[in-house]
Amino acid sequence: MSNIVEVAKYDESSAKMVSEPRPLGRALRQAVRVAMPKRLSDGSLVPGTPVGLIGRPGIGKTAALHGVAEGLGYGVVTVVGATLTPEMVSGLPSAGSTEVVDSVTGEKCVVPSVVYLKEPYQVRIMQERRCILFLDEYSNSGEDVQAAMLMLLNERRFPDGTPLPVETAVILAMNSAGDSVNPSPIELPVQGRVSWIPVQAELDEWIEGAKDNWGKPMLEHEPRIREMITGFLHSNVGSFMETDIEGRERRIRRDVPENCREALMYAWRSPRSWNNFMFELAAVPHDDAAEFIEEAEDLALSLVGYDAMMHLKPLLAEYAAEVITKKAARVKLDDLFGDPALAKKHIKPNDADTAALIATDLERRIASVAAAYGEDPSKKNLKKVADVVVATGDLVAAVADRENTETFHPALRTALYPVLVGAIGCLSGVQSDALYGALVPVSGFSAGLAERIAAVAGGESQVALLGVLPLVEGLVYADQHAEDDRATGSV
């Protein structure tokens, strides 16, 4: 035919074969096209061809396949090759019966026979039909298991003769022989019945999905953690995958204990281990920066290995400073007035800077309401004074242990002492009887707050140190005549 373009003849006897792994996303798209059923011109469906994905462990073959299947409205029925026995493929033999027809008389009769019980995965496939039979770690299945699988791959029938639904696709996944544990060679009959695709993780593609956990729900801090780690990997491409897993053993010092040596060998970088690290890092408590860094470094060492942990140290410290330390510094006096428990939660015992900021704000607040009342002794301004006194008392009660006054928050104890003592003089211009009248209807104040303060005050030295008890006694329960003044409506 003259219109056919001539091409150079290919001499396979002298040519060297070459191939490159395909990015995981591209490989999966091809796998789906090949393995899924096809519709003929008459409208009927015919099954696709089984596909085998070959790639290093931990690159996300399983997770990616589940994502693709979900997008197609397909379920995934996973069978792990390393756990299979021939009986799990063919079914356990059991006593049964078979109906036969006499070839001469035509009469039917039932004779005893062996039947094979279906395994749960077979039952699920028959029920769901629109699903992917995923034979994971296929190369770790024994030769006898592969032989039992041959009927499934070749004839698309279960061993009892039940046909595999035409809607069901079959995909295998396996590690390369060098990355497998006790691999079995793929038998020739299987080799010729599967479309084999070498795959590798593609960093940019993986990052795109990892940022939002592939659309799945996340922990509270997980979005920011994932943004941080994926950003690190984008800038440090070499940290994404371990390139010399076995070679790490040569770098371990000889004096390292045996159990530590094994842990160093078993933790290495892969898409799977990075994903596990991001999830677990997000679960670490974000209350104390130093404790967070310590646990984060331990996690990195145990999940993504020593090298990754060393690379991540500055990044983890920066994250802790930005998210945890500054979060504590952002706690304002109004926050503590609204919820005094935040003081112990977000201000570290040795955080003198934040405690000083809180104390300064409190001092200004007391001076402001006292000055406002001095200029205009109205009920409105008196109410503001009462609110500050109540909130201050509640804050002191929250940061002091009623059972053990020695556990008073160290940083706040030092910072608040001069403020509380000074408050007595600052508020001396506010009539105690008037202040008491304003305090009674506020948040159930009255004796309740005085009892809490008395409980944490302890001995006389504590009373002087805290400064709150004399404040309350002097301004709220100063003299008995306040009771008489209230009775007469004096303000």
C-alpha cells in the first residue's frame, strides 16, 4: 500500500530494551482504562484485562487506587497475597451434593460430591459487582496461591465455577523483587494474562493530594501541619523518597544499642511514612512549645528516619514558636476575664513576658475604672469597678490551687503581686459600701468569691502576697455599717 509511511525496521535481536516508571497518577488512569469493563456495539459489557502495578513499597499505590475507585463509584475488595493460602482462593472443601442426569433413562438423581465454600471476599464481590478486586502484595503470595489464582485471572471464575461479575475489575499490586519480603516469581501463565505497569511516586502530584489529605476529614492542627511538611518536601525534593535504604546501616555508629539500630533501619522516607508523620504530628498536644518539639522530633525519628528528623529540626522549632508560643502571647486580659482557665492552659509557668503583659493590662484596667468612678460616681461606672474586682478575683482563684497554695502560677504570681497590692490604694476612693451594693448582684458574687479567695490565700504571708483578700475585705466587706447603709438605700 503506497500511502503507508515507511519506518525503520526494528531488529529485536540486537536492541537493548529500556523503560521508565510511570508517575502513579498516570499509571492508575491507564490501569483503570485497561481493567474496567468495555461496552460493545450491541450494548453488552465485556470484562477488561487484569493490570499489575509494580513499584516500591510506601509510594501510595493502595491509597491512590482507593481514591480512583471512589471517584468511579466503585468499591475495593482487597486481598493481601502474603496472607493467602490456596484454600482461601479455592474455598474450603465441604460435603455436598450434585444433581446428575442419567444419559440413558434421562432420570435425574442427586449424588454426594465435594463443594467449595466461598471466602468472604468472594461473597462480597458477588454482592457488590461494581468493584475492584485488588490483589495486594501479589508477589509475596506463594506459587500454590498463584496457581489457585490462575482460574480467576484466566477464566474469570471462582474455583467453584461461579463466574466473576463482568463489572468487576482485577488489579494487582506488588513491590519489585528487590523490595519484597520472600518474593515468589510470577508464574509464566500469570505473566501473559496481565498488563504490567511500572510506577513511581510523583512528588508534585502527591503534594497536591497530601495538602488536604485527599479530601478526607482532618485533625484540628492537621491542615497547617500538612501545609508545612508538603512545603518542605517541595523545596527539598531529595527528602521525599529514601534512595539507599540498605546503605543507611553503614552510617549507624557501632556503639548504638541493637534495638536503636533496628529502629533506625526500619524508619525511612516514603509517601506513606510522610503521610503517617503528618497525621501523628497534628495529634501532638499544642500546649507547650518545648514539649511539642521534643515529641515531634521523636515522631520524625520513628516514622521518617534520622535524616528527615535532622532536616526538620529548624522547621519544627519555627512552627512551635509561631503556632504555640505566639498563641500564648496572644492571650489578652479580656480572654482571661472571660475564661480564667485559659491562664494555666496558654501561659507557661516560666513565661514572665506574657504574665507581665497581663499584669500591665490589669493595672491599667483598674486605674481606668477607678479614675472614671472618681470623676463620675455613677452606678454605671461603679458597675465597671465591680466587674473588674470580680474578674480579678476569679482570675486569681483560677491560677491558684485551692488544695496547695504553693502551686500558684509562678509567672502570674510574680507579675500580679504589685498590681493587686496597688489596687487597694487605687480603689480606696471607691466607697466600700457602694461597691458592695454593686457587687452583690454580679455573677452570684457575695460570699462565694470571698470563700474561694480565702481557700487559696492560706496563712498571713499568703494574704499579703496575693493582695486580693485584703482588697475584698477592705472594699467589699469592710465594715458592718455597710449592711445598715444598704438597708437604708445609701449608695
